[in-house]
Amino acid sequence: MTLRKAFSTFAAALIFTGLLTVVTLSSARAEVVTDANYSDQKVVGFAIKYRAGVTPFDFFGKQVALDSAGVTLKQSSAVGMDIWAASFAKPVTQIQAMKIADKLGQDPRIERIYLDHFLTYSKIWQSTPKLGTLKASSAPTSLSAQDAWSPNQPNIGQVRLSWKAPTKLNGGLIWGYRISKYDTTTASYLVLVSNTKSKATTALVKSGVTPGEISKFKVATITKSADSKYMAVSAYSAISSVIATAAPAAPVLQSAGSITSTSPVVVWVSQDAKDKGGLMVNYTVNASNPDGQTVSCTTTSNSCTLSGLIAGSRYSVRVTATNARGSATSEEISLASDPMMSQQWYLDSSYGLNVKNAWKITKGSPNVVVAVVDTGITQHPDLNDNVVTGYDFITSASNANDGGSRDPDPSDPGDYNVRKGIDSSWHGTHVAGIIAAASNDIGIVGIAPNVKIEPVRVLGINGGTESDIAAGINWAIGVSVPGAPKNMYPAKVVNLSIGSSEVSNCGTYSLTQLAINNAKVKDATLVTAAGNDNTYASDSYPGNCYGNITIGATGYSGERAYYSNFSGYYSAYKVFIGVDISAPGGDDEIDPSLPAGGEIWSTFNAGKTSPGAATYGAEEGTSMASPMAAGVVALMYSVKPNLTDDQAWEILKSTAKNFAPGSECDDQIISTTNQQTGELEVTGKCGIGIIDAGAAVAAAQKLK
């Protein structure tokens, strides 16, 4: 079978515009913030907080809104928390600065202006007493650490510390207390609270407290002189230890969640002290069938034998862990039984994704949205229930092929090209099915069958422009795009099965790179296809942007698919750069007798030009490998909603399975030490390895 191009080509002339205005700006005057104690100090500049959605730098790297001040302001450095500094040519007085700030504050892009003072030593000491001259007090005494579990936060470990004030102040006044906690990683005490700034001799500690683990604390007294010029820190108190408790974590089934045998042994992952909440735990297994019969067994171990089940009847199994602080029940798991799963070799073959182990933990949460930035979507019974409202961002009416330009309908009208004689690809529909086809006993099942798909249409008959793609990414992650409605379902994962077949770079200020930067800020994960030209992935745009995860394709045998782009070796850095990790993308040159001919079986449409009947079909490409990764990341976010984008990548990297022994990908894995950080870096021609869904989801669930 001839390789079907997994990418639509870009329009010959990309439409480069200035930065998108990403929010409707308020006309409210910006707030000006200063400290009255520093009114006699020179002001050297401003620290500016822009309104939500405003990009601090324009397309040319210039800090926005500075011209509104009416004086020359030199852009300076990032302060953090989305605050950027800008300095005067020379310092001005507080009164002058306030007048300038008032004018600058009329710019609707600015939310808050902080006056930036140059503080003399006397002012610094006035704010922070000097350490060393004042004699320290005696240490606090009678430190006691007690479990402070609260029913309002049953899953959180908390400790209440109490102590007695020092008996000798040595001329100082109590300013506060310093609290340190033993850190097992560094085998030392680390400061948890540098200064409570209170005379109170109790403190509630939540940070760093792990239920079931011994927490060790010690406290020191901080005193200051009457004129606040000097401070001192006492010796530490004696150490006090406690084991915090909490409600248990939900058990994770290792055996099937759907059973038909009469005396099955139900097994779940053994829980450690943290999972048990630091207390004794009892487990109750409940099995119920559609007729309402329920059978149960109770144990303190991680397995239990059920008896009395009716032969031939299918039971759903759940396990509940209970301790003195509460209980938690495993997710109801039933491994999918969709009729075309035999064609989906990529789910659980030797070099597949190990999806069934992931499904023992979760099949995905409907609160997790994956944006498919692609050709749009067609009606399909395996997709319809999992699709949320999307948008069509194609600006050119002729390219859109739906009678207009941007509109709220992301339906794919077909990208049939009469001049080239190419049938419609139904690319977005095929990609969407790989991610989230429903587990509904119809057709196939997606990697994350319970998550939601958000179709964002950016590719038409001739491809798509960079500005449309960037707008689609921005809108998908919840950034306001003028002219488009507010996205009610911001995506945690964005799939970009898009690329260029010609050498193309992703510049620092390219529109797509700026959109990816926004996604990083919002901790949304972008996965991109590496390209299908059997060449360097670093030449394929937008996979060569920074901050996304670029996916190469492997076949049934665990070897690089013949078409998949690959990493290039950079001798100066002794690393491979281009492909981050690989996933099944299909390879029809291995063995035509394989399921789906070795390609990727997913949702499709029977129409040649315009939409026809919903159907299924085989495709191959890094466009198919990318949604494999998107589906796995969606499962990870399902079990750990507060997962960061960086954590998602670290988990994928650390849990990846090996390539086939002796394969091209396996032979070209190298390890080197980063000369700057000293960390071991492992890279390869096909990335770090093949994604393992089961291991990745388990690691995400265990992440503290």
C-alpha cells in the first residue's frame, strides 16, 4: 500500500502578521503600587504586570506598551510571575515616577505598575534587620509534633507543631520562629518556614508532609532589636517526630475489572504506607452483575477470592480501601471489547503501547480535553459522544471549502483537490479516533476512550497558514482570539499531526512558537509529528519548534517506520536532536498479513470528495504516532490533573520501553553527561524509546 502523506502541505505563501491581540482589553486604568517607606528614594524604573493574555513582547521582540509612558523606558529583565522590568535612562523622584506611571497606566494592556526603587543600605536594613550584632535568645523548648488530620481535607497529611517560647531573650524581642524539617533526599534538615513573623508558639504544617512517613521537625527563635536594625537566630529546639495520617488512596486493580468465572481471585497493586494513609487498611472487594447480585470479600492483603458467582454472568469488580480516616474505591474498570480491537495491534503488542495496563488505572476523565488541530472532523458513531465544541480557523474561503472563512463549525467538508486528483484525507477524523474513540462495543476503541476531543480546523484543500495554526493553538488552550467565542473547554493536550515536507525552521518569534510558548505557560502539553520524509526531523516544521514533544513512528516490529523522520547527531553536543520519543505509526512494508496490514486502524469516512458514510480505515505516518502520545498524556492528566507539562515529558521519558534489540533505533541510543548540569542525557536516532502507556500512567498516579 502506498504511504498516504500524513501531513497537509502549507500554502506556498504563509500569511505573516503581527502578534495576535489575544484578549479584549479592559479600559480600566492600571493600578500603581509603591511602598510609602521608600518615598524619599530614587525610582530607577517600573515593574509591569500585563493583563491576562497580553504577550509582553511583540513580533520583533520589543516590550509592548512602553511607548505609552511618554519617556524613554529601556526594557530590562523578567521578574517572574508574568512581571517584566523596564528602567529609566536615569533615576527620577517618586513624584516624577508617579506622574509617568499615571500616564503609562492608561494603556489598556497593563494591569499593574510597581515602582522600582534603588534602596540604600539603610533602607534595606530598615526592612530586614541585620544579622550578627544582637545576641541570640535561648532555643525554644518542649517542641511537640502532632498529627493534625482534618475531615475537611481527608487526603492531606497535616502536622500541628507547638513549643514553649525561649526563657532568655538576651535583650531582643521575639520576631518569629524558624521551622525546619528533615529531608530524606538530602539527608539534612531544610528550612520549611524561614520566619513565622509571629509570637505564636504553634504552627500548622502541610507542605512536605507525606502520610505514612515519619516527619521530623525542629524550631529556632528569631529575635530582633527594639529599633529593628538587628536580628538573631537561636539554636534549634530538640527534634520532635510524628507520622501524619490521611484517608487511603484508591486501590489499583491488577486483575480484570470485568469477570465471568465463578471463583475468581481479585488482585490489586500492593499499597505502601503513603497509599494506606499511615494507618491499618481493610479492603473490601465487591462484584456486581446486571441482575443486581453483589458478592463481596474482605481482606487486609492485596488479593481476595470471591465465591458464589453465577457461571456465565459478567460481573464488574471494584475494591474499596478503608482506614480510620476514610475510604477510597478503585475506578470501575472493564477492559474494552469493541469488535475491531483485533485490528488495533498498537494497543498491546510487544512494541505497542501497553494500553490495557493503563486502563486498569483509568480510561480517561471526561474533564480532560484533547484538541485535534487538523482538518476538522466528520460525524462518526465512535466519536460523536466524545466531541466538544470546536472552531474553524481557516481564514481563506477558497482554502476552507465550506463556503466561508472562520466560523464556529469545525466539520471537515473534505480536502479533495481536483487539480491534483487527491481524494479527501479525513485526516482529523482518523487522528481523533486514535485518541478517543469511545469504548462502546462499536468499531474500535481509542487510547483514552473517556476523554473529550475538541476539533480545531486549520487545514483546508491546500494546507494551512501559520497564522491560522497559531490562532487554533491559542484558542484551543484557552487564550482569547478576537472574533472567536471564548473556549469553554480549554485543552490540556494539543495534537499537531502537521508538518512541512520542505526544510523549514521554527524561529523564536514565529507565530506557532509564540502559541506554543502560551501553552507552556498554561501547562498544556503539545505533541507534534516528526514528519514522513525519511530525513532529519529538525527540518520539519512545526515539530522543530521548542517546548513541544516530537514523535517518531515505529512499526509492529519495534523498528523505525521506513518513512519516519529521525534525529540528527550533533557532535558538538554529543546528542541526537529532532525526535524526542517514538510511538506506533504503522509500517506496511513489514508483513501484509499483520492486523490492518501493519498500519494504524482508526475512524474514517467513505466519501471520496465530500463526507459520506462513517467507516474505518488503515493509515500510517507520524501523524498516527503523534495522537498515540496525545492519548497517553491525556490518561496521565486524568489521574493527575495538576500534572505540569514538564512532568508529563519527564514521565514519558523515564518510562519508555526499549526499541527492538539490534534495530536501527536500538543501536543508535547514546548516553552522555551534560557538561553544565552534570545530568546524564540519553538520546537516540528515534528518540528515547517507545511510549509505554501502562508505566506512564502508573508513574503519573504515584507522583507526589
